[in-house]
Amino acid sequence: MADIVGVRFKRAGRIYYFDPVGIELEANDHVVVKTAHGLEIGQVVIAPKQVLASELTEPLKSVVRKAEPEDIERVQEFADKEREALAEC
């Protein structure tokens, strides 16, 4: 059996699965994970659960850590700047 957690990066985006590596996580927690684009913050939308290892099609990447309040504030600042830049264009 393997532990998995479902993480979403955008409000209505696709759900990606990661290995929680023993970190206590619940739905709506924010986590930092390593992706092809580097470290990103996502929101847990599927609480940790166990699945059969045979159901996994590829090795899971691991959750790096829970996101800290500073991480979440920084993401919000970038989103605000993105909206401002879009309005100016």
C-alpha cells in the first residue's frame, strides 16, 4: 500500500498526486511540492489515503513541506501583481 495526497495548483485545475512522506496533512492545507517548473504551492483537495501500489502508473513525487504563512502571502502578492499588470496591458 502507498500513501497519496491529491493537490491542485489552480482553482479549477487538474488534481496531481504526491507522496505525503509522513507529513500530517488534511484537506485544504497548503503544501510546497517540487514540480517540473520548480517548487510550487498547491492546496490539498484529497486528504491522504492509501492505494495499492499496483494502481500507481508512475513513481510519485514527494511533498516537500507544509506551506508557511509567509509562503501563502507571497503567492497572494504575486497574484495581485499579475492582476495589476493585466489591467495595465
